[in-house]
Amino acid sequence: MEKSTIELLTEYNIDPQNTAIKQYYDADNLWKTLHIERDENKHSAFLAWLFGHDVNSENSPIIKLLNLLVMRSTDEQMDPHLKTAVLKAQLKIKSAAITTEMTVSRLSTLVSNDRLDVYSKCEVDGVEGFSQLEIIIENKVDALEGDAKNKKCEEWEKGLSQTQRYYHACHENRKDNSTSQLFVFLSGKEQNPKDDHFIRISYQDLVDYILEPYLKNSSIDSHIEMAVKEYLRILGNPYNKNNTILATTMEEKELLKDFYLRNEKLFRRAIDVMIETSEDDEERTDFEELRNVINKTSRNHRVYTINGKGKFSMYQVIEEFAKDQMGQGKTIQDVDEICREYTGSGKKKVMLSDDKTKVYRYQYERDGKTYLHYHEFSFNGKDFYSMKEWGGDENGNFPKLMNGINKDFPGFQIEEVI
């Protein structure tokens, strides 16, 4: 029998797990204490500090930044020799001088009062054609790119946006022509730089490809680890008047996902009431569209138990099955063969591998950008990868796989719970 709204509200109020996400956001944090949650200069200072650590290590934040820039850049935005050196892991950073608020005039033959948010000059090895690399980052935490019309500026600056001014001054009119350059536009908003030479990255990119992977480094200093975790926690908190969320960590995603799944019926009930009672046609249409989106995503985000325990996504079930089988002596290739047999997939569609480039559709292109497209996990100190296009619908690959495993592996039973 369907529960009443009162019953759903009561369950919501007495469920202690619902307080976990509130505690996550309410936790003490140095950035909150100092009231600098969305202070652009402080964010730039933190990133400059972070990129200056472990520069000689292949796991350094600045090396991870270069890998991210390779993924997000076009051929016109990055020197091909630099791109090749990064992709082949041949690039070595011998030293890096990183600062904030560098005046443009120090790099340019032009006169300007502009300042670069984050500036790095690196001495590099392993790259054909040059040994010096400059990385210029324009950081937009909660603002749009400005122009020169409202500031006291030189004649040449008038009518140019920030990125256009910086590129014109620091590249086209630079003092040192022997140094290779990268121009980066980091933004918390969905906006593109007005100068096409700037590589656009987001704060979510920082989390996904730099900060969280860096924390997996077992040799990271405990003080640096604590500072990075504090910073990660602040990115997902909507502190300012615009409720800006810069990025979401994996921990936060899991908390929000669990919170939604446990209270989905209550949320759906509230949306239905808003549709029924709304006197505004536009508002009603918005809520109807929201309901349609929820219905669609609910079909694609099922939750499963393994042997009656836990809550796992499709990707996590496959990860756990692979670990279970490898723990019994099978290779990742053996597990891949099992998956392809149950799903009826051909040999060309690699589902699991220790080489991400072999996994089916491990990356894809959209709107001129490259996105990675695989699930990554570790077992016995080694990284493994599985594809993401399993399909949870009735005729999809995952139900076929689940039925095959449940039939032939009695010690590993999968059940859909949501």
C-alpha cells in the first residue's frame, strides 16, 4: 500500500542518515572561518601554492594540470611537441616558479596595469624545441570575463576583454620569444573565454582530474592532504548570495545520491503537488519537465545489492565482480571474456581491461571537447578500467550480465533494489 505524505515526512524526520548531508555542509572549515569561501584571490593563491608542490614527481598537481590541458585543448592552443611529451609521459619539470597577481607589463613590451591571476614559469626537459614553459591562468570563481571600458586603461586595451588583452600583451607583444606558453581560463560558471587561445577548464575538472587523483598518492604529505581536503569541501558549498557551487567531490556525490534515493518518494510527491496546485502555466510546465527528467534518470540509475548487502551502481557491481574473480586467480582478461559471453558482445568490444585505451569508447568528443568515458578501480595496487555503456533497461547488457552471473556464480548474487 502506498504511504501517505505524513508517513513519508515522518520517515524523513526520524531517519538519522538524513542528517549526514547536513553535517557534511555544516562541518568546520578554515575557508568558512576566514569568510573567504568565494574570494577569487584566495582561490588563486591556493592553486599557486598547490601547483608548486612535488613538481619533480610524475604525480605532481602541475603534471596532472598539463594532462588535463592536453585533453581540453585544440591543436591551436597547445604546442604539438608539448602535447606529445605530456601524452608519452616524457615531460619532466625541473623547477617551477609560481606566483599570483603578476603584472602584465613584466612579460610584455606594452604598458598595462592588468595582473595575471596565476603565473607559472617552468624549466622543463623532454620536450622538443624549448626548455621553458609559461602557464598563464585567468581565474573566474564567481564572475564573468570583463572588458576595459570601465577601467583606466591604455589606448591599446580599449574594447578588449581580459583574455584578449592578456594574449595580445603576453604573447603577441612579449619580451621573451623563446618560451613556450599555455593560456588557461578557469571558471566556476559555464562560460567560454573571449579569446580562443585560452584553454577552458572548470573547477569540476580540477576536482576530477587533479585534486582527487592527487589525494590517491600514498606519499602525499599529511598537511598538504588536509589542506586539499579542506579546499575540496568548500567547492561544493553554496556560500554566496548566488548559491554558487563550483564543483562536487565524489564523496559529496555519493551523499547526495544516497539522500535522494532514500527520499525519492517524498520528493516526487512534492513535485506532483506543485504541478497540481500551480496557477502559473510556465511554473507548471517547469515542474512537469522536472518530473520527466527524474523519471528518465531513475531508469538509468538503478541500485543493486550484492549477496543482499550494500548499495551499488552498475559500474560498482562490475567492479566488485572483477575483484571477486581476480581474488580467485582470474585475470582481468578472463573477467572481460565472462562479461562478453553473457552479454553476447563481440571480441572487439572490450568491456574490462588494465589499459583504458582498449576499453570500449574510453573517450568521446562533444562540442569540440574530449571527455573520458570509463569507470576506474584498483585491485592489489593496480588500476583497472571498465566501460560505461552497459544499459540497465530490460534488453540492456547489464541485465544479461546479472542473469548470467546469478545463474553460474552462486557466491555472487546481484539483486536490483531501486
